[in-house]
Amino acid sequence: MYKDFLNNLIKKSDLNKTDYYVYNKNRHINNEKKIEFDKIESPSFKDYIVLDFETTGLSHINDKIIEIGAIKIIDNKIHSKFNTLINPKVPIPPFISSKIKITNNMVKDKPSIDEVFKDFYMFLDNFPLVIHNANFDMKFLIQNANNLGYKIKNSALDTVSTTKRLFPELKRYNLAFLCNYFEITNQNAHRAMYDALATYELYKILYRKEMLK
């Protein structure tokens, strides 16, 4: 089951599987508690927050958030942003740094998650969330919120499953492929704010497609 999750992991799909399994050796990630959240099926709303995390790995139990990129959208237009690097207080694995271009030196003087989470939580408010591969980021969001005594009530729309439903003819649904297909510019893929901006552009395409149905 977890292998299927990895095979279908979209945003992080270019992590080398061998590296990932070596890194998680003996970490018992298969025993992680399932995290549930309310899922939105239709991209029919115009006020929302686009969210993206970069992390030290794929496990919401064992790994840490190292970058937050969030964009508050009102009437399908950018209203405000929340963007910060985070000191995970653990080393970032070299193969992660090589993929997302975030180094230990870049985060060493940045705030920890407990220092920024209150402001981030207030930024999220009760807005619906738009996330590319929502299962991944929502697990990290809910786990960190629980650890710090917060409760996440936000529902989330997954742009992966939504794109599959509205554009079933496409061969792939990772963010890089969709940016190329829909001619969306992503100037720095695998950095949280840039991926969030690309997801925002994707959502607007999905919104227009849904409204034409």
C-alpha cells in the first residue's frame, strides 16, 4: 500500500526511489497513523489559499517542514502571501537538498516551525486549501498542528485528482508536466512559493473548465 502511495506521489515523484528507501531504512514508516481531512471535489470557489511545503522527506511523522509557501486568493486574484524557510533542527539529507535546492546553511538561522506556526495558522484561517497532491501536504500540516496544539479545520482540493477528472486524456499529472502542457511558468520548481504560484495558475484553468461544464 505504501509502495502504491510512493508510485503515485506527484509533487515529489522525482525523488530517487533508491535514495528514499535507503534514507528511511528501519524507520517503520508503514506504521504511520492515517490522517484524515475534508476533501473538496469541485474547483468552483474563488476565495482560497494555495499551499505548498518542502520537507526533509516523505514521512509526516519522521520528517520536517523546511519551507512554507502559501498564497491567499480572493476572487481568484492574489491577496497576500506567507513564505518562509524553516530550520528543521535536523540535517537535510543531501539527496533532498540536491532536488529542492535548500541547504542546511540556508535554514540554520531561520525560525523553527513552532516559532512561525501561530502566524501561519492565522493566515490559513478557515479558507479552503488548494494543493497539488493534497494528501502529502495535508499530512504534514495536520501533524505539525497537532504537535503544537492546533486543530486544522480547513478542507482541501487536490489539483492532481481534479486535473485527472477534468482532463482525463493527459498522460501525466505531475506539476512539471502540467506546467509544460498548460504553458504555466514555474521559475524555480520544488521551491514552495514557486510551486504554489504554479498551482494557483493551474487552479484557475481548472476553475474555468469546471464553469464551462
